[in-house]
Amino acid sequence: MKKIQEVGLKNSVPGLEIQDASEVKKKEPNVSCYEALWVPTAGIVSPYEFTIALAENAVVNNVKFLLETKVTGLKKQKDGFIVETDKGFFQTQVVVNAAGLRCREIVSMLEEPDFEVYPCRGEYLVLDKTCSDLVHSMIYPLPVKELGVLGVHVTPTVEGNLLLGPSAEFINEVDDAKTTREMMKTLLHEAKEIIPVLPFDAVINAYAGVRCKLASQEEGGWADFRIEESKQNPGFLNLLGIESPGLTAAPAIAKKMVQMIAKHVDLQPKDEFKTIKRGKRFSSLSTQEQSRLIKQDPRWGRIVCRCEHVTEKEVAVALSNPLGARTLSSVKYRCRAGMGRCQGGFCTQHIIRIMEKEFDIKVEDMKLKSTGSHLFTGRTREKKVYNDD
């Protein structure tokens, strides 16, 4: 713990203080520990809302996204690169390789990679909001050096749920983001060592992600980010091994990439940069504000998601996003319909109705998220026309 404190102090993190159990109990009565490192400047954001905000602000400032487009090849030219995709060819002065777990595949299209990628799956558990008062800070155990990860921690979220996790399993397939009963038990057991009063029956969902590690389990799993320009192919910029804390580091990485791109492209600040901000959730507004909105549009007054108190209008607004993303997940991450205790058991049918009636999306074309995630094959009660012949 003292070593972690020393590292923080060297990086100018203010207010770091090692406190004994009695001091910890004053801040977090439900935490069991001998002593802890207090980090007063630590904070949380909603990772999916942060990502969506970046993307949508980029779109309104004329950035073009080619969703569900696969890069199949790269060719170096005298004045730039040709990017080959399954939807055509694109010429560019600079290529930024931010392909995550597929970053090695992108590098291999131009040169021989000098690194390997070791996928490491991390599972999380989402707890019901009834547990929101158990902790108010991010609670981390001391990292286990041999695993190359921070360990299972308890994290409050912006919306009130608690997260338990992540696990750390080195796997063979980069797409193996499954969740397991065994790991759920392990996560709960390890979390209860930190928060003994944690209930076993509060889990409402589980999910997993896969880290892009540049060090194997045998090597300890620890490796720094590699943010670099190819020596063989100038203009080919690589972001390699951006695992945790990649989200926290994202703004700083972005500034670094701007500096690197500026060596090849004459970048100028945009005079009329447009900014869009998502408004407050309907449920958080005052009664007067809610009444005003309902008078303007009755859809504000029709609740679609009972768990998260999401209205029909909020679903429609989510589906009208500037990215053009119109899937069940695009709704979920923009207005939280489907994120509550019933996990979409009530609201899914209403979201489907809105997608069909207001956005003219056929049920057989509706997706959970990306390619191949179709929700339906058709209707079970289609009206059929029979000829007397």
C-alpha cells in the first residue's frame, strides 16, 4: 500500500493518505479492512454515456462513422495509405490503429508485429439499486501482482447500481465474452470479503469484456500502453494494449494523438465547434417541468420502462440519435430502458412497438446491437391471404 501511495505522490495525485480501520469506518461503515489508502480526488463517470457523447459530438462536427465496416487490408503509398474495407476503398494521409484486441491484425496488414495480444476476460456483476447505500466510494483490494490486474472491486455507478468485478481469466479467443455461474460465485465471495453485509440475491445482471494485454499470464500480465508511430511506415499510428485504465486515460491519449497526427496533417482549431449535451432524465425533473413537457408532447407522460421510469418520448429521442444507431442496445445505453431490475422484461415490447410504428423498422430487421444479432425471424400471428383456388 505504501508503494502505491509513493507512485501516486510521484504522479502528483493530491491528498493521498493511509488511514486505519477506524478512520475508514467513518467514511465507509460497511467496509472491512485493517487500513486503506484514501484517494479524495477519485471519481466516476458513466462509461457508455461518455463514449456516446464523444461519438455524437464528433458526428455533429462532420466526422463520418462507417459502422459495421470491416478493414480487410492496408497499403502504403507515397503520399499516404489505402484502406481496404468490405464497403470500398479509402485514401488517407494517416492511419490510427485503435482496434483493441484486433490491433495486431491491423499491424500485420503493413508489417510484421513485434508483439502478441493475450486476451484476458473480465466479468462484472450488476447489483440492484437497493444496494446503493452500502458504499459511496470506489473500494479496491490491494492488487495481486501475479495476476496482473487490480482485483475484484466494488464500484458505485452514476445511476445508483453497484458493480462487482472484474475477474481476470486469460483466454484463447478474443471474442469469448461469456459469463459463468462459477465466476459469479467467485466475484460475490471476494466482494463479501470487502463488504461482509453484501447480499447474495441482489445481482440483476452480469456482463463481461476482454482486455487487450501485451503481457502473458506467465509474464505477470502487466505491460504499459504502447502509443507509437511505425518506424517502417510513417503516418501509421498505433494504440496497442490499451486496457485498464484506458477509459480514464482516454482524454490524455486523445491529446497525444492530436500531437502525433499534427506532424502529418495541418490541423487547425474549428472556429464553430458544435456541442450537444444530453438533457436531464424525465424522472429527475420537477413536477412543474414534467407537466410542461407532457403538455407539449403526451409521449412524455407514458412510462415505457417501469424500473428506470423511462418515458416513450425518451425512447424516441434515443432512437433519433445523430449516429443513426437504432438497436435495442442503442436505446438502452442512451435512456436506460432495459437496465432495471427486470432487465427489459416489461419495456422491450414497448420499445419494439416504437421502433416499428415511429421509425418504420421491420421486426425482422430489428437487432440487439450489431451484425448478426437479429431479435426476430417474423411474427407468429401474421395475417395471411388465402385464394379460393
